[in-house]
Amino acid sequence: MQHVEFFHRDHFHQHFHRKKAKPSLSKFIDFFWETDFENLWTYYPQGFTDALFPDVGYTYLVNFGTPFKMQLDDELFEIKSDAFLPRYKNILTIHSPGNKIFGIKFKVSPVIFQKKINFSEYKEYIFPLAYLIDREIIEQIKSQDSFQKRLEFTSAYYDNIIKKYPGSLKHVDIVAGVIKNSSEGNFNTTIEEYAEQYDISTRTLQRYFETTTSITGKQALQMIRIRKAVAAFVQSPASFNYSDFGYFDYSHFYKHINQFLKKHKTANIRSHLQLLQGSGIINY
């Protein structure tokens, strides 16, 4: 069985604990999550897969269950302990009984305040967390006996980091600000216009994005837009308005959604594309 992001909404809503970051963390952290699969193994004793599409940022994975496998684009990894996951790749996670994972979905990781890291060097692989989160913190996260307690502990940990370094890294604040603005629905401002707003060159802003997120600003803005648009369209095709997401017309939107979804080689999306095409809204 395969669950595909955007389309199998019940699975991702019902079988993952998920909590948005509080306001003081929201510029840096999207949300916290944890698997809740216990009642699934009766139905899927051999396991199942979850297919995710590219997103901005990284996820810290804290594994306190059995090993599991993840495929990023064409490369397969076995996750035995903890990992640092680049989210701008297509992902297929292979779950089996005993898996239990806690995750922190970052837009820009606050660890950059503490350690000199160029995230463009973390582009291709899953990395262990030893360098990015102290082992003591990982063990304390694992020792909490509920998702809520893990959420509270981790939120306090990152809140403390951010409070210690207010405004200390200009490029981090700029990138976080641009991502926040786009995520809140401003899809028409270009990366060139953002650079002008911050009184820096476009090349400098692109470098800031690569240092903090591994991808360029243009890639990030396009990724945020298409994800928002796909989610809105799948949830309510009849009320979807392409202009709300900066598209010229439905043809422009469908071309983008088609390219975005089809790049995931391991996601079974043929029937979902047919569903979109048969919605009465898109006919291309």
C-alpha cells in the first residue's frame, strides 16, 4: 500500500501527530510531527510506503523504533538511528512494524546560530544528527514519554537558542522573512524584488538561500507556491482560483502541477492526475 502526499489526506492527518510551531519559532520551524502507526499493522503486516513531494528546508528525524528505509530521488538509505533529511527531494519512506519516528520540519534550522554551517554542503545525502544536535538533547527527546512532551521539550530548546541570538545573523533573518512572506500567500513578489526590498543584490540573496536552505531563492519560492496550490486544488477543485497563486491561467497552473508531481518517480500518481483532469476544472 502506498500513501501519496496531498491525495491520501486521511492517512497523513490520522496517523501522524502534527503540531505547528508556536509564533516565536514559526520563522524557523514549520511543525513537529510523530508517527502514530500502532493500529495500522493489523491491516499492513508487511508494511506500507509514504510518498512525499519536495518542500523547502530540512527535517530532523529522531528514530526511537526499528530501522526503516527512505529513498531520496534515486538513492536508498537505511535509517538505523537519527538523520538530517533534505526536504527538497522526492521522498519515499518504507515503513514496517516497529517503526516510530519524531520529526522537526525546519524552514531554516536555528542550529545555524550556534555552528558555522553552509547547508549547500548538505545537498545530496541523509546525514546523522551528531554534528547538528548534541547527543544529550537527542537522548532527552527520546526519553520523553509522549509526543506532547517531546514537542514541549524541543520547542523550549529551540526557543532558547533563538532568544540568545536575536538579529545576530542578517542572512538568516532575511531568508526566514522571505519564506514566511511567501508561505503566507504572497506569490507575486519575485526574488529580484525581495533583493531590492532588503537592499542587496539578487546574487547575494540567492547565496543567502543556498547557505541556509541548500537551494536558490527562486527554487524555494516556486516550491512554496506549487505546494500551496496543489493542496488547495485537491481539497476543493470547485473553489480553486489559479490567480490566487500567481498563475496566468489554468493551463499555466496545470503545466506546473504536472511537472511537480511527475518528477516523483516512485509515487503512484497516475490515477491522481486522471482525477485532477476529470475534475471539470482542468482539461488539458
